[in-house]
Amino acid sequence: MGNYSAVTEFLLVGLSQYPELQNFLFVLCLIMYKIILLGNSLLIIISILDPRLHTPMYFFLGNLSFLDICYTSSTIPPMLIIFMSERKSISFLGCALQMVISLGLGSTECILLAVMAYDRYVAICNPLRYPIIMNRVLYIHLAVCSWTIGYMTSLVQTVMTMVLPFCGNNVIDHLTCEILALLKLVCSDISMNVLIMAVGSIILLVIPLLLISVSYIFILSSILRINSAEGRKKAFSTCSAHLTVVILFYGSALFMYTKPKSKNTKVSDEIIGLSYGVITPMLNPIIYSLRNKEVKEAVKKILKRYLHLTKI
């Protein structure tokens, strides 16, 4: 080990060479962040207030909405400050905290989407046994396991990264404290970190995506065996919103991390990464509201009750 200076802060210089673009992104991200807070908060409130939505599906959906609020709150407000600050810095502890929170929430969402796919599989393929299989104890345990596995994986990766020597190099060419960007600053062997990340990717990406795919193969097979067109339409509508979110989430992730990298696409990569962390959480409540009859009816019921109280 050679001598190195202790790093007390990091400089986030992503897109700093395009100040006009940063000003535009500041306004855009601020508007989208407000939509995220409003949309996901309303979805959580609706699922709590309406007794008809006290089901495993909406319990998981509430977890997903809460997760999206926390994820964007850990990245967007600091990023807005960075956009408007001349010195675009974040403390060492702040960087570690942002990394463990955002990475943990992203990891949890991967597992939670697989759990939601299993819930839809049981509801469509075993409708008569659904209340017995997806009982309160099971779906609460599934949610707790999703959060625990996601954050344990995130904590291990974050600690193993932050204990490495940075040799005084503290310039992160990214908009947030992203683990891959941070590992580029390390001046020691990172083979163990790469191995842990590979194992984490299998646990958090490959296995959940495989479980989701298998679940929807069985779901599609069950739907095609339904005789009436109305019955097939009703069965598919119960999982279409979740399937849309899965395609949006995993499609963005696979596009970001599997396409070839080059210096010429660096700016577009950062913008796509930014939209991946902002657009998906914003669209989730919109998708579930527009594609779900129960949510629409719950919204109408709550609005009627509110208007009736205001008249009184």
C-alpha cells in the first residue's frame, strides 16, 4: 500500500460542462419530484382509506410507492442542490449514506416486483386458494424479506467500497454517488468488490427476473385456458399494470447496464440514468391508477366523500 491522502468529500461533476442543460434539468426534475411525491402519496392514502383495497396486492403496491418516495428523496434533492451550487461537493459520510439508501431501495424494488408477480400468479392460477395461500402472515413476511435482503446487500457493498483507499482522488464523474463511478477512484485491488457485485446482481436481478418470467408464463397459460373473452380480459387486467411496471423497470436497467459504453455516449448515459431514477417512480402510480378499475372507484368514492363534507 502506498501513501494516500484521506478523502473527506467528493466532487460530483456529472454534466458540469453543460450549465444550460443543468438549469433545464433542475426545473424538470423539480416538477417531476413533486409529481412523484403527490402521486405515490395519494396511492398510499387511497389504499389505506378504502377497505376494499386491504389486500396483498395493494399492500405490496403501497410498499412500492413508499419505496419510490424514499428513493427519489435520497437522490433528487441533493442533485438539485448540486445543479445550483458552484462547488458541487458532498461529504464522505453523505456520499456513503446516499449510496446505501439508493442502492438498498433499488435492490428492494427488484425483489418486491418478483414478490408481486408471485402474488398475481397465485391470484390467477389458484383463485380459490388465494386467501389461504396469501394470508396476512405470509405477505407481511415477504415484504419484510424484500426490504431486509435489499438493504443487507446494499450495506455490504457500500461498506466494502467506502473502506478502500481513494488516494486523494475525489472527483466523481456522475450526478450521484453511484457505486460503479466511485470504484473508478479506488487505487487498490477491487476484484473482491467486483465478485460481490456479480453475486449481488444474480441475487437481485437475474433470479427475480427469472421468477417473474416463470410466473407470467403460468399466468398467460391460465388466461388462455379461460373460455370467455370477458373472463380473459378481466384476468389479464389484474396483472397488466404490474407487467407494465416490470417492463419499464427492468427494460431501463438492462438498457443502462448492458449496452456498450463509450466516451461519445457518456452524456446520454447520464441523462438516461437520471430519467431511469426519476421517470419510473413518477409513472408507477399513474400506471396503476389508469389501468386499475378498483383504484379508480376508490378515488371517486373518496372524492365524493370529500365533496360531501365540504358542502356540509
